[in-house]
Amino acid sequence: MNPEAASVVTIPRATFASIVTERLRASIVDGSLKPGSQLSEVELATSFGVSRGPVREALQRLVQEGLLQSEAHRGVFVPVLTDEDVRDVYVAREALESAAIRSIIAGERTVAASESLDRFVTLMEQAEAAEDWEAVGNFDLEFHVALVDASASDRLKRMFSTVISETRLCLGVLTADDARDDLVQEHRLICAAMKEGETEKALAVLKKHFDDAVATLSNRSRTDAAAVDGRGGPHE
């Protein structure tokens, strides 16, 4: 057997699709791909050095996740979320995560859940001390994913996978200036209430946490709109 031929490894199309998906997801979440941007299969295939097949598959996956929007006869775009969209995302999250908290406490799964959640709170705290706000945001979302996972409900987890992706889209517009001082403390309070089996207290802290998040995102939206006006943008 020719050694050179034996060393050639054919990379499956699925692997290319996964790589493209991950890179596009990261670009959407970190704001490199701005809301309203149109994505071209041809341009992306050239950029990634792959055929259009894996790119098409990656775009379809991200549409399913809610990170991209497909419009008939127009193409695929990064969604532009309105304030109403943001509020709706958090309404859905509050419903799903409240159900998860009730399930965890009622099912006496608070010990295992707390161990998992405490780990993410500690990571958030360390990232905050290092002023790594991107990491703070990532660990924040991982905390909430772990919370729903701890419910042991496959249906809650499936529904949550969509809204958490849309949350990442919301958070992509935030900057270090938007960082909240009480973010870590709110997560600690949720953990503490769950450990004590105090369902209503945990739900109240969760609601405040989401209300504060919506307010922060709305303020950022107004700030961005004002900046456009100041540059002589379309709002004039």
C-alpha cells in the first residue's frame, strides 16, 4: 500500500458542516455578523474553502436554532430583534425556567442541581473579577442551561434550546458598559433559594433577573438608536 495514499483522510461533509456552523454561530453571537446582514452561500463557501453543501446545511441548522432567519425569495439573514421580540424571548424563558425550578424542588433534585449551578456561579465570579465580560455572559447562559437540564425533562430541554439561542442573539449587542453589578448575586440567590426548597423565592429572584435583563437590553437598543441619529442615520 502506498504510505502517502494511506495517510490521506477524507473529512466527512458533516464535519465541514459542523465547523461552518460553529464559526457562523460565534460570529453571530459576538456581533461580528450584524443584525440584518444577509448571508450568501457562494461567498461563505469561498471564505471557508468548502463546497456549498456544508454551508447550506450550516445555515439550515442556524435557522432551526433561531440565530438566522430565512425569507422566501430573499435569502438568509441575521434577525433584527425588536424590543417586543426581546421581551417575548424572556417571557418564554421565565415560563420554562420557572417550570424547571418547580420540577427540581418538587422532585427533590436540589442537591445535584445546586452542585452544578454553584460551579457556574463561581466561574462567573472569577470571570467578573478578571473583567472578562464575554466569559461572564457565557457562564451566565450555561447556568440557565444547567438549570433546565437539572429538571430531567426532555421536553423542557428541547423547548429551551431554541430560546437560549435567541438569548445569545439578544446578548450579542451588549458591551462591557452594560455589565450589571448584581448579576452574580442574583444567580447565588437563585441557588440558595433552591437549596432551601423555597420555590416562590427562587421564582421571584428569577423574575427580577429577567426583568433587569430586558431593561438592560432595551437601554442598549435606545443607546444604539441614538448613536445612529447622532451620525445622521435613518432616524433623522
